[in-house]
Amino acid sequence: MSTAATPGTAQRDIAARLERLPMSRWQIGVRLIVGIVTFFEAFDQLLIAYTLPVISREWHMSTSAGTATLTIGSVGMLIGAFASGWVADRVGRVRVISVCVALTALCSLGMALCTSLLPFLVLRFVQGLAIGGEVPTAAAYISEISRAGRRGRFVLLYEVVFPAGLTVGALVAAWVIPHWGWPTLYVCAAVPGLVAVVLQRRVPESPRWLAARGRHEQALATMADIERRVSAATGEPLPAPAPATTAVAEPVRRGGLRELFTGRYRRRTLVLWTLWFVGYLANYGITSWLPTIYRGVFHVSIGQALWYSTATSAAGLIGCVIAALVVDRLGRRVVLAAGLGGTTAMLVVLGVIGADSPLKLIVLSSLAALFNFAVNISLYLYTPELYPTRSRALGCSMGGVLNRLGLITGPILVGLVYAGGAHLDAVFLLIGALTLVGTIVAAVFAEETSGRTLEEVSP
């Protein structure tokens, strides 16, 4: 066997051995540990939307300062997502996730102690770096330990923890802020720092990544350890690996940004970037301003504004669960196109009939969130499938960059058009027009990946 052929052989061996693993407590346990981390990253991400009405009054903030507070974390997330892909493809998935979650927790504690805006913004930016790095890296990792069969459900039931974190964050915020103040909320958000230690010790590195990096002995040893754990969890011997049906036609190459725009990956990258940007622009553009809209337009109390906004987050969580249950049966393209189409329809209706009452805004924004969250969570499944192991984390992180660009652009766009409520209908129509573009892109250009191994989809 030639030296050049060895990496490809190792990758085929690892892939075949992962594909034969039955579902067991081991996979569920790993998904749970990484899921707890992602849960609290989501919890941290949206807390600013619920604390903004309080700290803006406490620190006498202007509208521009409020916009900066909403977006500074997203700027950090953008940079963190951009950097994490290169780092995770070179030093490993688990190490990057552990460092990011520890940094997130430390920043939360620091934010709880802030008494003025500037240090708060600095810590929020650093925390954004960590959140932006952890989320796409974790998505790549979970995909790499998954089998082709029902991979959609396995990955998305993990990814549901992110919108669950958003929803729980909203619920906790609605209760904690009126009773114990906003700093208590950030103390609660520091909990995942403890999980970083468990993660580093209990979760093995991705054997697919080890093989792709040429660390064959370590990849095989890690794979053997995983097999022992799965066999012990099931109490039965493992079936023999199926013969590899996907051949690697060339020696393993080092991935890079250029590869994302080469051959089959060029179209995939353009489609994914469009969907990431549009999906999260719609998501954060609406949800980040909802508490302020309820307060400024309908003059409800802080407590009511927070509870009303929670209904939208809860509806989004339901949409994520529905996506997880149907994505393998309907396919990725149908879920993405239908979700964006539904989001468009709800926003257009909201823009045409007008948000002239809190009830109307709650119902229609919640329905829009149900469809929109289903799309956004599915992108965490779809993106890792469309890139090879050598550049999977980079592909995911670049999707995260467009995600963060959407998160940044959404609140700014809404802030410019909103004008204190005078042009609220125009906000919904504008975002609906953008999600319509995403609907067309998903329906016409998205490639179906359901039921295929990662190596088959992305050699």
C-alpha cells in the first residue's frame, strides 16, 4: 500500500465502523454533554434582548447605544465563527468546544458585575467570540459521530437544545429580572463553565477528524474505545462493518477556504450562505426587538413584554421539534423551502393587516418563528453534510459567519425602518421579501443529502 493511499484507507475504515454502530447510551450521553454546552450558549446569546429594556433605563442609553448593545455580541460571534473553523480543523473539535464554553462562562460572571456600559460591551464582545466558535464546531462534531440512517433526527434532536436554550432563557428572564434583577440572570448563565471539564474528559475527539489529519493510530485507538463503550452499553457484540461503497480517489488533501469555492462545493457554499444570512436576519431582526416593540408601541409593562416575547420563542422551539421529526422523511430541501415559505407568508400577512394589537403581533410573529426556527435548526444539520471532513468545521464556521452577519444586519435594519413604531408594517414586509428570496434559493438550488453517508455526499 502506498503512503498516499493510507489516509484514504483509514478514513474509509473509520466511516464503515461508525456506520455499523447501533444507537446506544454512549451516543445519547455524548449528545447530552455537548447539548448542555450548546443549551447554555443559546441561553447566553439572547439574554441581551431581555435585559436591554432594563439596562437601557438604568444606564440612560440612547437608541444608538441600544443598537450597539444588541449587535456587539453578534460582531464577536462573527469573528469567532470565522476563526473557529480553521482552528477546529487543525487542533480538534473537542478542544475548541471546551475552551469556548469556559470563556463564555467567565464573561457571563464579569457582565453580572458591570455597573456601566463600556465594560459590559467589551465582555459581551469577548463572549460573542466564544459563542460564535462553539456552535458551528459542535455541529460539525455531532455530524461526524452520526450514521447516515436517520442522521437528521439524531443531529436535530441535539440541535433542539439551542432553541430550547433560547426559550428557557426567555422564561428565566421573564421571572428573574422583575424579582432579582438582571445581574442574577448572567450569574445563572455561567453554569456551563463546569461542563467544560466534563467535556474534555468524557467526550472523545472525532475519529473522522483524526483520520483526515493523518493521525491514523490515534483515530483507530479512539474508534476502538468508542466501539468498546457502545458494545458495553448495548450488552451485545457489534456487527461487522459493511464493505465500504465509497472510494477515496485521491490522497487526503488539507482543506481550506479555496476548497469551499471549488468544484461541487462552490454552488453548495453560495446556497448555504444565502440561507444562513436570510434565515438569521429574519430570526434576530424580529425577536431581538420584540420586547422593545411591546414596550414602545403598546406601552405594556416590562414583565408583560418579556412574557409576550417568550411566546414567540416557545413557538420557535415547537418548529424545531417538528423539523427534527420530519427532516429524514421529507428531506432537507423540502424542510428548508417550506420553512422559509411559511416564514414569508406570516410576515407578509403581518405587514399587510398591520400589527395594531399585542395579540395580533404575538400570534403572527409566533407562527413566523415556528417556520423560521425550523429552517435555522436544519441548517446545522445540512451544512456539515455538504463539506468533507478536512474542511467541515471551516464550512460550518463560514456558515456561522453569514449567520452572524444576519444577526447583525437584522436588528440594524429593523432599527432603521422601525422609527419608534411609525413604520412597523414596513419592517415585516421588508423581511418577508428577503425570506422569499431564500425560499426560491432553497427550492431550486438546494441539494438533497438525506440517507447518504458523509463520505458519499462530500468525498
